[in-house]
Amino acid sequence: MEISQLITPERVQCLGGIKSKKRALESLSQLLASGVIGVDPTDIFHQLIERERLGSTGLGHGVALPHGRFSPSQDDSDDAQFDLGMTPKMTLGCFIKLDQGVDFDSPDAKPADLLFGLLVPEHCTDEHLQVLAALAQMFSDTEFCEQLRNTKTNEELYTMLSSWKQSHQEAS
């Protein structure tokens, strides 16, 4: 799966002033719910909190992948995905680059400043694992993470994230 299938430009942001894991999860919840019908940011927040209680989603090296699940609507129309005004039937993603890292209980005890939020339909267990594996691979690229940290605008972040697979394959 391409990262560009998970995120939209509106769901990628550089944010300042976030000083706690709770506030970071609230911001991710708002972004994941933005522009979709039937997805409540409060429900997403509770999903992310519950997942964190099972174990930290901090990967280390300043990266965290908070994720949760949702129940898609019963609408079977093919055009209901995650576009503006639609109830999602597929995985949603968002990304926040923080100006200062927050404690995510990462294995290396380093604060996380690169946060990729993920919301996956309950029935998509294999897809969930595949997306998490792809994100873990992307964020294990230390040079790429440094480039993200040095990026100043939402647009640049979106471009870098959505083109990662292509640029990574070209460099291999």
C-alpha cells in the first residue's frame, strides 16, 4: 500500500505547543476524523488511549505509530471511502511533526516528535499489520526521518511522506 492512499494534505501537519502524549493523541484523533462522516474524534481518542494501555506505540528514535480500529458503516457503495463527506471504509492515516518531542514510553526512552496516526477497519487485520510494517520500515530510515524533522511546511511534509516508497525504491 502506498502511503499516499492513507493520508491527505489536510491530515499532515507541523504542530507546536504539544507537551504531552494525551494532547498528541487528541490532535491525531482530530486529524483522523477531519472531513469524514461517521468517525467521531472522541471515539478515535479512546481507541488510541486503549491501544496505548496495551503497550506503547513508540518505536524509538523519536517516532510513534499510534493506531486503533473502527467499525465502518454498512453502506456497501463502492464510492464510500475516506473522501470529504464520506464514511470511511478503508484505512485512514495522518501525520504530525512536533516542534518538541513528547514522552511516548518508547523503548529507547527518547521523546517522539514524528507521529503517524492510523485508523483501520476492524475486519482488516492483515492490512493493519501490513500498513504497520510499511510504516515501521519507512520510519527506520534515519536519513528520511531527519529530512522530515528539517521540513518546515505541511505541504513539504505531505510531499515527502506520499513519495517515500518511490524515492526509497529509486535509492535502493
